[in-house]
Amino acid sequence: MNEENIRRYAQLMREMDLTGLEITEGDRVVRLEREHSAAPSKPAEAPVPAEEAPVLPPEGAVTSPMVGVFYAAPAENADPYVTVGSQVKKGDTLCIIEAMKLMNEITAEEDGVITRVCAQNGQVVEYGSPLFQLRAGA
């Protein structure tokens, strides 16, 4: 490798802000290294945490009590437990959340009408994710 090529690679390192580059030509290996040339900046100030209000689910939301996979029906080709407009009673099964190979039935905590299904079948849901909107008092 000639000096001209080495200078080109060095320029490329500066342009791309690289600290190391290794080039292999046949049985020759050339390694170029340099110190990071970023101008010293003032120390970063620790971010001040903003006063955040806790994020609350909307009124009437049925949320996931765990992380897992949402299933709307008891089996792949079965009808979903509930759909929009379904009237439910306290204790009725709304869906299943699979977590660690366990199928957990999620039940209604009050009587009402399902006004919205928020999760999709087979979707991974997080703790606190809305699953359904429920209008109480049906």
C-alpha cells in the first residue's frame, strides 16, 4: 500500500469521525488509529426530572395486569369472548393473556358494555396497556 492511499484513508477517517480503520490487501494488513478529536465540551448537566403526572388509563379502561400475549378468543378459530357492544357482567371472561406459557383469563371487574377493543389478537401487551373500554352500568 502506498503513502497516497494511506493519506486517503486517514482523510476518510477524519471525515467519518472514525478512531480506527483496518485495511487488508492480499497478505498485508494496515491498521490506522487516531484519538477522537472532538472538541472538549462542558460537562453535561444532569437532566432535571420534570414533574410528571402519572399516566392513568382512561375512565372505564380494562388494562392488562401483566406483560404477555393478548388472545381475544379461547381458541384460534373460536369466536372472541367479547366484541364492541357486548354486555358483560362482573366476573365474565373478556380475554386471555398468555404469560410464561400460562393462560390467564382477564375478567370484568364490573357490569357494563364493551365500547372499544384496544388490543389485537396475538399482540404483545405491556403491564397497564388498555385492552378494552367498558361503559359501566349496563
